[in-house]
Amino acid sequence: MTPDVLGRGLDEGRLPALGALADAGWTGQGTSVFPSLTPVCLTSIATGAFPDVHRIPHLVWYHRGEGRVIEYGSSFSAMRAVGARQAIRDTIFGMSGEHVSPEATTVFEALEDAGLEPAAINFTCYRGRTRHPIRLPALARRNRWYEAVYGPRHFFFFNVFESERTGAPLAVRSRLEGSIDDYAAAVGRWLVTRDAFDFLVFYLPDYDYASHIAGPDRSLEALERSDRALARLLQAGGGADDFLERYAVLVCSDHGQTSVERLARLHDSFPESLDGVLALASNRAGMVYRLPGCRLDSRALADRVEEDPAADVVLFLEDGAAVARREGAELRFALEGEEWRLEGDAAVLEAERYPNGLERAWRALRSPTAGDVIVSAAEGWELADLGGRHHLGGGSHGSLVAGDSTVPLMAAGFDEPPFPSDPGITDLAPLVLAHFGVPTPASMQKTREAARA
């Protein structure tokens, strides 16, 4: 969701629950990570870190150690292209259990280590300290999946994992009618009425689904349903005023979304005769991997991608520096201590068009799981996934541009606005830990001062 969409809904009086929080607190905006895709963003929120630390680089990526493609659900067709069972396993179990770096501490782990009670509903980066058996053990055995995972103390994940019996309906019934948000609301109300948690991640993804289909400017009805889900939490706490006597609230989205009218296929830049190259894409970002036998270096691969009109910014590493290319211009940059070393045309990643672009690009490239070349799509373009699916005529996200990357932020129940200047979604986990007086883990400790400057 973008700040503009939220502002429109508030101005028209269509979001009373969010409006009550806005009236009681502070509203503003911040910046996502890159690629601005759900697995990357949610993992960044949970870990308070960028992809170079948590190692989730994209919605689809190549696992160099296992020699296979990881696909987190771009579409059913994309999942079938890599093997549907394996894709489901990677999405539900593998991402949090195996793919998120063990060196990255999640907010759930840090809070539970401090003796607090964390909870999460439907949040896909859920790693915590408490063992939760699967609600569908026969399914797990039949497909050789995990029979249990480790999540926060109170853990609810699309009926697959439920730490308590709440009487909530099935989550996956009709996404266009908001069934997943409705499930979250039922579980959240159950938790609030029992004051069961110190910290709750209440994740509402159905607006994003509707916006992908219809476009971000034509999905306010879906956002109204999300607002009603939030209202059920506030009502369970006695209304907004009483709720804020008990809890402080942070509201954010994980990324923005922009309209798409044109489609490209990243692999078209590489003929079948070119050995050792794997091009993966989904939504508005792509990655190109050099495999064994590839005779082209990263710059040569970037040359091919840059010819595609769908490519806006093309990024790669060279001699220890990052290289960003756009419209024939080139910028080399590297973070040295707390300062950026820049060579070339700084306008390639101009801040107004690409908020916090230097740091977001730098940290994406330095993830050990990222492609050798990363592509940020041009305005209005989407890159088809492995199954050839897309959101043409609807909305999409993933690129460096502001529309995909700028998110609304809201805080209520705090004595003063809790966000730092120029906040990002990686600031949320450290902010939560500071609120509870919990020390910030080393994996969340980083400087953004150079990027702000």
C-alpha cells in the first residue's frame, strides 16, 4: 500500500479504524528495501536487516549450494515450473526454517529470549523459539515436509499452524472477499480478549492481492475490508481509546505498488545458445545468475539486459564496488565506513526517484544469495515469472522506484513519534525492542547515516 492510497481512504472517511489511530497518533512515510517484494520485505521487517544480512534476495532465486531454483509463490504456474510440492515446502517451511540466515535474529527470537510473549498471524518470516506441530500431520508425512516448525509463542499461519484453538474460520476461502484478513481478525480478537501477548504482528495481505488484480487506485473496497479487520481488534480492546491504553500500535505496509501496462520476459535477453546463464524474474525485479560454464562476466550480462526497454536500473558488482546503469549513464559506489564513495553520474540513483537508492541497491547486491546482475523494472513494466504469469492491467511492485518503495507509517499509543528521521522498514524491529527495553542484536545494528546524507 502506498501513502497516497492510505491518504485517499482516510480523506474520504472510508477507513474509520485507521482514521482513529491516525487521529490519536502520528502519520508519515518511510522506505522499503530492494527488491521491494513480499518475502524480502517481510524478512526485513522481522529481522531489522537488509538482504545482505538475512539472505532472502527475491521472490524467486537460485540456491547456489543446492543447485536449484527457490520459488516462494509468484503464481501457481511458477510453482509448477519448479515443482509445486517443493515450492510449497520452500514457501511455508523452508524460508523461515532454512533460508533466513542463522546470523539474523528475528524480533520474535529477541523478545522470547527476554521472557516476553510474542505473537504472529499469517506472517511469513516467523522464526521464533517455540516449537509448533503442524495441524495437518498426514500432509507433512506424505510430502516429507516438516511436522513442526519454530515460531513465536503464539503462532497462527493460515490454519496450517495454530498454537491455540480460537474458532477462527478457514483462512483460504475467497481472497477477493477478504477471507485471509477475516481469519486474522478472528484470531486477533481472540488474542486481545485474553491479553495473550506482549507483541503481536497482525498481517493483512488481502489488499495487496486485490491491488495486483485491479490496480492500486481501484482497490479501496479491499482496503475497507482490511480496516474492518483492524476494527475488530480495537473493539475487542474496548474501542480505540481503551485499546491504546493497553497497547502501542505501529502501522505500516511492507512495500508500495504501481500500475503495469507492459510485459517483458527477462530470459529473452539471453539466447538458448548462451550456456551458464539463468535469468529469474517476478513482478518488477529480476536477477541474472552466472552458473558454471558461463563465459560472460557480470558487466557483459548487464550489457544485454540494459538493451531491454523494460529495464530501468541494472546493477552488478565489479572490483569491490557496486555499479548502477541507467539510460547509458553509469554510477560506481561503495560504502566505506560510514561514507559513500561515488564515481560517475550520481543522477543514476537520484534520491527523489529512488528513495535511499544507494543503500538499498548496495545491500541487495551484497547478499550472497543474490544474482550477479539485478534488474529494477521501468515504470509501467512487469517481468513475467517462470510460469509466464503477470499482473498486466493491475498493480505490481519490486523495483527501486518510489511508487514501489515508499510505504505509509503510523504510530499511536506512544508518548512521542517513535520513528527516526528518514525511517525505513528495517527500523521497525529495533524500535520494538527498544520499546520493551530489549538490547538490539548485532544483526540489527547498522548505520544509515551515510545513506541519509
